[in-house]
Amino acid sequence: MMCSLRFINWSVPFIWIGLLIQIANCSMANPTPNPSQVPTPHTFRFQNPTQCLKNEFYNLNLFDCVPCNEVAPGDGGLGKLQPDKFSCKCPIGHLSIYERGKTWPTCDEICTPDRSDNCTSVWLPQPRPSSYCTYRYLNSTSVFASQLAVHPLISGIILTKTNPSSSSGDCHSCDTVHNFRYQDFCLASTLLRPYLHYNSFWQSTTTSSRPDVGAPGHFGDLKFVAFFCLTLRNDTACQQLANLCVLSHFSLEKHSPCSAFLLTQVSDVVMKYAHSGEQVRSLQPFLFYKKGRVTKDLLSKTLQLAHRKELQLFSTTFGLDGGLKRWGAFHSEMLNLCPQPAPSLRLALPKKEAEVSCHLTLERLIDLANQQANDEFLSVYLNFSSNWQFLLHQLPVLIETLTPENQRSQPEEWQLVKRFQLISASPRDNRLHQTMPRYEDAHKIQMYYSLRYAEDIELHYTLDQDQPDRVGLPLIRLRYRHIEMESGNATLSQKYPFRLRISYEQVKRGWEWLVLEVALPLLLLIAFAAAIFRLQNLRRRRKADLCQMSSLMEFLLQLAGNVAYALLATALLLLLLQASSPRLLKILLYPACLLQLIFLAIQLWRSSQLELFLIDWERPRSSCEGQRLNLDSSSLCSSVRTFVAESSVSAWRVLFTANAWIRLSVTQKYSSLGQVFVVIAGYQFLERFTHGDLGLRCCLIAAVYLLTYLLQIIGHSLFVTNPLQKFIDLCSLANISLFSLTEPGFGYYIHGRSPHGFADTDMSSMILQLQRTQTMCGRRGLLMDSDKQAYIILPPRNLHIYLERLLLPFQRSLTGSLSQTLLYQKDIVPSIDGQMERTSIAYASVNRFFCAFIDHAIKDMDYIIKEKSFVEQMLNCEIDNYITENKGTFYIDDSFSFSRVLLLGNHLHIFVLELLLLLSIFLMTSNLLIAAAVACVFNILLRHVFRHWVRGNVSRKTLIDERFLL
């Protein structure tokens, strides 16, 4: 049973590691889009419309055939929808009912009065319309519900062929008092109420820059287009709404045509552009890319070309009304406004052949605007292959004049779009002004208020040197020029520049990619696994539940320290391989410094606040008769003293040992001042070889600092006596043992019991003891035949509880509850001060208890001694222990693990933080002297603060007055 529980406990971290690896594999993989699944907003599998079946329509946004009756669960009316080339519609003789939340309408059969068969429709019999109708009518289903005998369950918008307010089959009238007229539709005014806010954008475009309020514009019908797109899910209307967004130059105003696309396609601004009348759903067509890391990853991806010698591009052209005008192969001539031939799309085109430029007259630009008439909106796609499938990837478009962020060099700040136009014009209403005859050339200037054209077009891509058939995703860069023609200074002969170029850059995956994409995720994975493993080990020591908040905080603490190491290792790798930039180093080093500072501060605070007890084994020189208590054993009387013994031994040994522990706690294996001195000297000598490069200088500083640290550690191990062993020898000389607990179920024990039985003696006796020690073998250890004095302890679970009971009277006296301590003061000498009496009693009780426990003199509390296995020593854990309520385990500690609660055992953590501080301050100031001074001051401050913490803890836990401590 115990073996199975042990197996389960130690399986938990490895299961976590396995799950994390699976998640990492899933996140790192780049699966090919499955044609059976919904494509991404960027990648599509092109299917020819001729391949669509009879019950399928062609989705222009996904380039795929979609069945009408299986569009979405619950859409359509009992399979009545029929394909209408690019959409689904209800067949003739059926009503179309548009319900909120559904993509397609519900079809319900029309019951006419002259039908003789049974009709199951719940709607009123509809009169037969005339052969030719002027309007179709849209109204809410609630208008009909009050007239029906059976209230329909469907609520939404109903499309009828006849006027709902007429019983004679009228389809030619539309009351403008309660309705809107749009194309061949008569819309109830209540339906347009949520979309009237779009009028504010139309008014702003017609009045802010033009004096003619009645000027015809393209945004007057914006509210109708938004209604048909957002409410009726009409794809043509959505295409038109997207074109209006492009025509507005991707306006970011709240009531612009772009607001619905920004709402559903750019997550960072969802709430800003939200409106109660708009449905939050994935709106198509795809018009915007998300900003941030997604953009950077998008532009850094490489694709396998379908043709190895040239870019095969595909384009679609939509008209302003949302209709598809053309699709097919894309040629660079489609973007060329110059009379010269456009550059070809062959890969690695020479620079002279990859650019065409010219100057265009204003007359030529006006003629181009007349030809296109704001009626050509382009989207370009790259034809590539993946897993033997040919796919289309939509090309991102960067409009440099769109936002200030688009002119910066950081791709994650760019707002990329997917549709653009070469030239747009704002027409003038010449009905309100006297204009020149049309046969006059100057008449052209009076046709438009302004023109906007793309003066600089660049198609940029990257080529992989190692794999010539792979290219980076091409990026279309546009820079528009705005020309005002109402100022009176415009002439037809004015010339404006235009340039079209196709550029490429040959790249090779360098060390930076390998470190950031492979090494860093692997190091973070190891850091996470190590934190899980450490948490599992601490949980076993604390006997705590894994789901407790303390376990979560402990995991985050361990993870913070491990991540700091991972980030530092990544930064050092980049410096070593010369693949770093100052910005990248700051991103890695600043968070690592903060995380390591948090981890080290909490770690040292915990180490300084451990439970510490000094066990005095010194024999009193008087008889101990009459002093036996329930804790006494046959060997205890000679080993334990109380404060009432008239011939009590000197207390200087305890004070000396406590002060030695404080000095040992702030001892370090290396000198920070020496580190800094060597680094400054080496930097001054070798700086001229760095040629002022910041990366090389950081690499030099890190290398010298690391090398100096390693030399100091090696020199300390070879030429300096181990201060930990010296402290153990001091404990044996003073006849004092040290018992410490970092957790209620884990700690360290240093056995300092003198083999001679006493240590408070004169010089001659001490010399005789030293002479006797030379002839003795293995007498200082806890075992009779061993010289092992350092142990890792897992005490019985009852030990900490019993110890708190012994200290309870002393703790109550400190809180002022003196009346509760009188029961514990029956045999107190009246001449001693009250506080001193309580302190002496508590000290004597704890000392007797630990002496009895170490001597195996307590029947219901004992321990065993064993050695750790190699795996346990390597992983700093305890796999096989025999801890119960009354029994613990002492592990022989040859590596002096108790140094982990001292600065000696945390020297690596301190060095890492000093190195992070040194590099971080140097990156901030570019001054090594300032950075070195900060590192030195930090080390001095750290030692001072830690000494203060340890000194206060020793005074509290050993009951020694702080005035006796150095």
C-alpha cells in the first residue's frame, strides 16, 4: 500500500511534464489546413465553382462550395433553401424569415386564397402579387403576429412580395412616413432604428470638407448597407460595406463602415467599437489583421511555392456595390500606372528590372479616376503548396499613411489590411455650381473635390538561402498621396510621382532563430518541470495539499527563479553567438532581474527565519540527585542541566556558538569587490576590440564576470578551509548541537556532542582532551562507530507539536498573559528576575527535550539513521522515508546541505542576480563603473540585511538576549 502511494505521489510531476510536452508539441506544430474544416481567415483551399453540386452555393470569402441545407444547425426551413450561385435563398412561393443569430433565413410556404389543397403555414394567406412589382417589403414578424389565430414561434424579420398593410396584393406603393425606400425594397422604419447612427458618418463626410451639403456621396446609403449585412446576413451587402470601409481610407471613427469589421476582427478594440444594434459575430469578408505578436508571426512565416521560379498570385476585384467583377491570375501590370512595362513576378529579379517609376499629370490621374469610378477593390493571394495541396494565402497590405504606427519599424504595431484600391476620388455636385463645358479640358478639374492615389507600391518578400523554393509571405506596402483640387491652384499639367517595385531580401535562419525558437522554449519547459518537481518535494515535506493556495504561491515562486535562469541563459547564448540586439537583451534581462530579485529575497527571508535550537550537552559539576523528570533517562542526568543548579556551567559557549552561526550565515565563497575590480580592469584592456558594439561589450563583461566567479569558487574549494566544517568542529569543542527546522517536517541537525562529556574546562584539561582525541577514532558522530556529524532530518510529526507546547508559557509571558504562566512557576528561585526565570525555564525545558530525543530516551518519539541514495542526493529529495506520527528519519549529510540556509549555499543565486544587475544597469547607462558600483552596493546591502534578519531570529529562537549577540 505504501509503495503504491509513493508511486502515485512521485508520478504527479512526471505526468505534468508529459502533458506540457504534448501541449508544446501542439503549439509548435504548423498543421496544414484541412479542407474539411473551416479555413483560417488567411489561408484557403481554392475550389472551382464548377465543382459545386446542385444543393451547394459558392462562398466567395472561403473559395469553397458549401451546401445550402447544411450551412449551420437550425438554419433554413426544413431543407427548403436553394442555392443562388453565391448565396442561399428561399424558393418561389415561400416567405423568407430572418431570425436573430441565424446565418440563413427560414423558409415558410405562402398560402394563397385560391389554393384548394391544405396549407400548413401559420401566416395569413398572402394575396397573389401582380406580374410586375416595384417593391419587396421588409417588416417585423410582430406586425403579423397580432393578426394570426395561432401565434408563430418565429420572431424576426419577414420578407414579403406584397404590402403587409394592403389586402389587395399591392406591390407598388411604399408609405415614406413609416418606411424607407432603398433600391427595390420598402423597409419599415423601426427596422433601421439601430442603424441610424451611421448617418453621422455620412454627414461628417459631406459637410466637414465640402461646402455643398447636397453633394452626392457614397456613404448616404450606409445605414441600409449595414442593415442588410449585419441583420439579414446578405453577403453582397457585406462586400459593399467592406468596400465603403476601404473607400473611407479605413476610418477608425465609431460610426464608420469599418466599425463592424473592427468589432469582430480586431480583438483589441472590440468594446470601443461595440454598438447595441450590431451583432457580435465573425463578420465576413476578412478585412483586418490583428495587431501585436500575431502580425509579427504572420510576416515571419515561410511558404512552399507552387512554382519555384516565380510568384504565382491570384486576385479578386469587387465593385463598389459588392458584386464580383473579376478573379483570376494577378499580374504586376494591374498595379502599374506608368506607360512603361511593369516588372515581372520572377523570383530574385535584378534591382534594375524590379522597379518602374514615372511622373503622372493630374489630367492622367483624373482619367484613371474616371475609368475606375471608385469601383475597383483588390485583394491579392499567394498560391503555395503544403502537404501536396495547393492553397491560397491572402497577402497583407501595409498602408503607411493609415496610422503613425504603420510608419514605424516594429511589425507588431502595424495595422495590416486585406483589401485596397489604387485610386479614389471624391466627386463634386456640379448641379449647384456653374461649370465649364464638358469639351473644355479644365472641366475635369471641376469633377472632383480631391483625389487619393497610391504613389508608391512595393511588393516585398524574403527568400530563404537554404531553401530557394520557400519565400516569406509577401507584403504589399502602399503610400497614398492626397490631392486637393478645390483650392484653385490645381492645373492639369501638374505632375505627381509614381513608383512600382518588387523587392526581396535573402535571409538565412541564424542563431537568433535557433535560440529564441528552440533553446528558449526548451529552457522554459525545463523551468516549469523543475518547479513542478520542487513543489511536489516541498508538499511531501510539509504534508500539504496540492490544491492549497500556499502550494500555488510556492509553485509561482519556484517558477520565477527558474524562469530567471532560463532568460539569463538565453541572453548569454545570444551574446556568445553575437545574435542579439540591445532591445532583445533588455526584454530578456529586465524581467529576469526582477524575477530573480523576488525569488532571492523570499528565499533568504525564509532561510533567516528557520526554527533554531542550540542543544547544550555540558555536564554540571554537582550531583544531579533529585532532579530527574519524566523526560530523564539513565544517561540523561549526566547530560542535562537546569538553571537552578548552583554549579551550572558557563553560558559563554552557547553565546560563542550563536555568534559563530551569525558570522557563518553571512560568509560568502567569493568577493564581489574582487569580481568588479577584475571586470573593470579586463574591460578597460579589451574594450578596444569591441569597436563600440554594445552586444560585444555586454558579452565581454559577462564573460569576464563569469570567469572570475568560477576561478574564485575553485580557489575557495582548493585553498580555503571549509567554514562549514570549522563550524562543526566548533560545535564539538563547545559541546553544543544545532537543531534547525526550515519546515515543520524538514530541517538539519549538527551533532556537536563532545566525546569527552564536557567542554567547560581549564587549559590543561583541554590539552589532555586533544591528546586523547588523536588516539580516538569515530567518536564524534551521532553513531558510536561513525564520525558523521551533519544530518538532514525529517522529524516525527509530533515533534513540532510537542515543542510548541514547551514554548507556550514563554510565548504567553511575552504577550502579557502573566496570570497564565503562574501555573508553570512553582519551583522558581525568588531572587531571579521574572522574565529571566521564564526564559531560563523555557530554555531548560527545550534543552532537556532535545537531549532526550537525540538519546532515543522518549518512548513515543524516535528516529532512524540512514543514507540517501544517489538519485535522492542528485535531486535533493527524499523518496523512501519512514516518517510517522512518532518516528522520523535522519539522513547522513556529507555535502553539508545545511549551507542552503546560509549565504554560502545561495552563492549561485546571489551571483546570478549580481550578473543580471550588472548587465541591466550597463544596458541602461552604458557606463560600467555605475553598473559595477550598483552590484557592489547590492552585495553589501544584502549581507547587512541578511545578518540583521539572522541575528533577530537567533535571539528569538534560542532565547538569547540580543545584547549578547554581535
